[in-house]
Amino acid sequence: RSFARIHRANLIAQGIVPLTFADEADYERVEQGDQWRIPGIRATVAAGGTELEGPVRLELRLAAREREILLAGGLVAHARAV
């Protein structure tokens, strides 16, 4: 568990949106090298959205500060802006 928590924090610090599968069964449908387009991800992050619909449903759970960091482009950019 602690690795997952640290990994998630590192993703956010780098400006990478930490998406998870809404349905764990979808994990089996995904293959290495798959490329996805996720339209409106920035608007979803800004609005505090929690679920993205598509062929594979994804979840996004963010605290307000995490949302600010992502919208700034990562922790360094966020720190510069403050």
C-alpha cells in the first residue's frame, strides 16, 4: 500500500493524472502499448470530476491541492506560480 501511495504522489508531482480502472475487470482488456485519447481530461480535472466514460471507464479521485498541482503542470510549476 505504501508504494502505491508514494507512486501516486510522484505521478501528481510530475503532472501525470493518476487514473484508475472503475471496473477491475477492464484491466484484462488493456495491453502494453495501447494508446488512448482522453478528450476533456483538463476540464474534468478542473471541475473535480471523478469518472471518465469511454470504452474503459476510468476513475479520478483528487484532493483540491492535487487538482491545483495537476492544473499547474506539476509540483515545480505549482511552486513557481505561488
